[in-house]
Amino acid sequence: MDVVFDCVGATVWDESCASLKPGGRLVITGTTAGSQIPFNLSVLQSRPLTLMGSGARSRRSFAAMMHRAQYGGLRGVVGQTFDLAEAARAHEVMTGRDFFGKLVLRVP
């Protein structure tokens, strides 16, 4: 993986680190399942990784972001849209990583 956003914490730490490619980033956004871990430093010695926290957000900044999302200030980029019947094809495109933007399934 290029980036892992982890809101769980301690119970998935090893899996999150193991899933990162060299140069990947692990962003801690929460620690709902614990915040204390033993850490083997050789993980960083064997391949370069970036470990970072997302920083706390206030209710005010969250409300401002949600306001922007609701009224058009934030827009996702849709790469391709597939009918639900084409879900397998959408998964192939996603696995192939030859796309830009979000892949959307249209549900009838």
C-alpha cells in the first residue's frame, strides 16, 4: 500500500506496517483499540516508511469541512462509473491500478 489511514491503533499496527510498500506512509487518525505497542525498529531499517499522526481536529473545523462538502466546496474526482452488474470489471480496473479518481458502482 502507498498509504494506510489507521483509526484502530494497537491491534492492527503490525498488519498496517507490513502492508506498506517501501516509501509508504502510515497515518494514525485514531486509537480506538489501544495506543500502546512494542515496536521493532528493524521494520524502519529494512525499508523506508513515514509514520505520522493526523493531528486533532476541533468540532469547529469539522463543521466547516462538512459545510464545504455539503455546498460544493469539496468534490471527489470520479474516474469511471460502472453498473452494479459490472462490479467484477470495476474490481479488475482497481486491481490493475490503471485509473485516476474514484471508481463508482451505480446501483439500480
